[in-house]
Amino acid sequence: MENFEQLCQKRRSIRKYKSTPVEQEKIEYMLRCALMSPSAKRTCPWEFIVTRDEAKVRALQACKTYGSQMFDTATAAIIIALDPTLCHNTWMADGAIAAEHILLAAAEQGVGACWCHIHERGIETDGAEDREGAARFVRELFGIPEGYEVLCAIALGYPDEERKDYDPAKLKYEKIHNEKW
């Protein structure tokens, strides 16, 4: 890759992974990048829980009813939890920025990754959705203290699927407005 735009073109959500584990050094690099992400008043409200334990990674499939199947083949995961008392109205944005730093750092290193949203996502039981079910599941699985909000879990692994790079000619340029809507 020659520049940031090329990295953005390449970064795609990967949901199927090979069994080859992601090296510790690559995960540490992703986490260093996340620690450099901006946060409101530099409060750094995030905590990162890394797991390479196959049983825990596979267990994440059950964290919500839909959209967590990528943990079936992932070889690692990073959970992002945040302390909302440090920045009550920006914690979610701070966590999302840190997550995107992880996703871009993974793509730069040839590691596949996919965001799995946890906050206010539910688990359906008997036709009813428990809106806090995903967060409670992840909190219990990883021993996350009460008071922390679980934003997302990022699946990691070497891609076992092909995704085309974004085509700049097909971007939705109509979403850009100059001076006014």
C-alpha cells in the first residue's frame, strides 16, 4: 500500500478465517494503534480484552442472535469496553474510533477483521429480545466489571474469503454536500 486511501480501499469486513493463528506481535501492533486513537479530553475511556482462547472466541458466536457468526472461525478477538463516567456523552464515539484504528491496523498487516456490535444488542428468547443480552453475555464471559459499557467485539484471523477492494468509481459521492445540504 502506498497511502491511506489505498488502505481504506482494502479494508473490508472479513467473516471467514483460516485456522492459522494471528501472531502476538500483530495483535500488539493493533493495540498500540488503538491506544493512539483520539478521545474526548484525552480521557482514554477504553479497555481492551484480548482472547486467543478458542473456546472463548467460539463462545462469542452466542453473544447475540444475529451478526456474530464470524467467531465460528476467528482465531482471536478483541473486546472493547468503556467507562462512560470518564466522558458521559462521547464514550461510544471514542470506542468506535479506537475500533477503527484496530480494523485499519489489521488490514495493513494482512489480517482479516470484523466488528461485531454488542452495545444494546439482544439475544432473542421465546420471540422476545433482551436488549442488554449481548453485553451481559460478554461481560460475564470475560469478567468485565459493572459500570463498563461493552461496545463491540472484533473478530480476527487470516482471511479465508476474497473481498474486492472498494471501487472509487462506485462510491456514493451524492452523500457529500458542499456549503449546504
